[in-house]
Amino acid sequence: MARMKFLCDAERCIECNGCVTACKNENEVPWGVNRRRVVTINDGVVGAEKSISVACMHCSDAPCMAVCPVDCFYRTDDGVVLHDKDLCIGCGYCFYACPFGAPQFPQAGAFGLRGKMDKCTFCAGGPEVDRSPAEFQKYGRNRLSEGKLPACAEMCSTKALLGGDGDVIADIYRERVLRRGRGSEVWGWGTAYGPGRPGAQPPQQQQQQQPSGKRS
């Protein structure tokens, strides 16, 4: 069984926001809600500026599911994390638990009124009948039931944003890294710990670089 995942290649993203527009247009997302957004780090720094498209990552161990007091979240057989808006009480716990800021709340209501949570569905709809008007009104278009990938990934002009089977996505990114000869450091130990610091390399490499002592 496939596990649906997203991956954004920071070496290819050009901050065009085509994925954001595609998501809004395809799902008719409510005003004030951004299921997907493009984040730029080191903005304006020559040679260090990177952009990445961020949305719900459909975690295998989703923190939003763990903190929801009404258990409105569920995971499909494809590994997509969805939620039932009829159960959502708008408490906002999922918003604080999510490290990606995926849960969104409409801003058209009165001050302090959260309303029903909305987030990226991987274009997989919701608990209603597939491709029904009720499903589209609450969750947007169910492209997976049509045999299609999420609109954001299909509309990415540079193919920086990849969506689909996690194993296939990993193979595509691995091939890109091998071809360009760099890029693995984006997700590697050096990024997590910082270059030149303890733990900046995997334990196996650290053991290999340790002096072996005198030999007779």
C-alpha cells in the first residue's frame, strides 16, 4: 500500500506561488485560509536564499491527531491525514501542536471565533461520499479518487514540489542529489546540528574519523 507524502526540493523552488494559487483555485479555499504557502529563508542574502512550499505533511505519527479532544482526525489507507469538520469544535489544539502550521481557521467571523479547522487534504476530500457536492463544499476536490495527484504538485513549473507515493518520491529526490552532486546536506546531519559541531556527522562517519592510535 502506498504512503502519500509531499517533498519540496529547495534547489528547484523559485517562489512563484503557483502551488498556492493552484490549491486555492482547485479547492475554492475560504478567504483567510492558506492550505499551502511558500516560505523563504535568508531572504535577500545572495547565494543563501532558499524557498520551500509548506503544507500538511501527513505525518505518520501526526501530533494533531494526538491532541484533538474530539478525535476528528483520521488516516486513510494511503497514509493521508484527514479530519471530520462535523466533529471539529474549533479548539485550536491542532494548530499549536502542528510544527508546520498546517491547521488553518477562517478569519471571516467575529473576533475570537475560530470556526471549523481547515487544512490540506492531499486533494483526497473527506469522510463524505467521494466526489459528492457535500464533500467538495467542505473539503474541496477529491483528485485522488479520480486517479490524479494533488493540484499543487501537478502545477509546479519546476517540479520542485513532489507529491505521491513516498517511496517513489524518495527515489526521485535521491536521483536528483546524485546527478547534481549535492543536496543531501539539506536534510542531513549538518543541517540538524550545524557544521563543525559535535554530532554534525552521522555516528558511523564520526567513528571512522577518530584516530585509531599507534600501530606496531
